[in-house]
Amino acid sequence: MMNKATGQNKIKIGITLGDFNGIGPELILKTFEEPDILETFTPVIYGSARVFSFYKKMCTAENFVYHAIRTVEEAQAGKVNLINVWQEEAKIDPGVSNETGAKYAVMSLEAGTADLVAGKIHGLVTAPIDKSNLEKVGFSFAGHTEYFADKAGKESLMLMVHENLRVALVTGHVGISKITASLTK
């Protein structure tokens, strides 16, 4: 995908839906209502057109438009691309933590990770998940970081970045009262 302004190829970034009963879909909608963001990279959302139609109406996000694709190879620069990871209807309950949201969050994560591991996308952004329900649907990891480490077969490090600020976490998924006890030289 050639960037018209610079003549350089745009990177493809996958975006998982997260728990669709949580804030993930709304964050994604609001992010891509600003069309200038599409000048930076080509987004590929791993989710559901039904979910986005529901939230588009609920959030009155009239400027959010997506291009439905079947595979990441069909992604078009300058558009928000959406892969329907599942076809069945799922009950959407905004603000309600349940196994249904967890099930589809895992499906979205697995689809995006498969394309990342295959080298079809350059990076993967994950929308929030409700960890309390993940084990109920067979997801045996404490969170995204541990999942990616397992899939890569390597150690991982959670990193938060904003402009020139880079913060790496020494502990992961440890209760704040247990942090000092878990630190060593």
C-alpha cells in the first residue's frame, strides 16, 4: 500500500475488538472518526460488522465508515478495514461483564495474532478485555502480554509509550500490595 503523500508503503496495524460489552468498540469508533489518522497507517480491525453497527448507532458515530474484507490481503490504504471474525449473532450487553464478551474477545485476539505471526500485519493493538471471564472460555493466560509471549515462544515485556515517554513494567498482573515482595535485583 503506497502512501500517496510520501511515496512510501504504509504499515498495516491489526486492532482486536476486545470485550464488545466493554469500551473497546467505542474507543475504536472514536479513534477512526478522525480521518487524518488513516494517513499514518492502514488499520485492520478483527471483529464484527454487527457489533460496529450496534455501537455506531449507540454512539452516533456518523463519520465512522469501514470497508468489509475477508482477509488482511484485501485491506485498502486510506480506509478502516474490518474482518468479520465470526458470522453468528451474539447478544451485545454494553457494560455487562459476561462469558459471551470474553468468547468473542478471544476469537478476535486469535485472528489478529495469527496474521501477526504470519507476517501479514506489522503490529497488533489490543482493545481492553475483562480478564475475570477469560478463564471461563478456556483462555489460560493472565492477559495479552503472556498470551503473546507464548505465541512467540519468547519472554515478553509490557511497554507503554506516549510521545517521548517509554515505561516498561517490571511486574505484570501482580496486586499492588505484592509488588515490593516480587522485586529482586
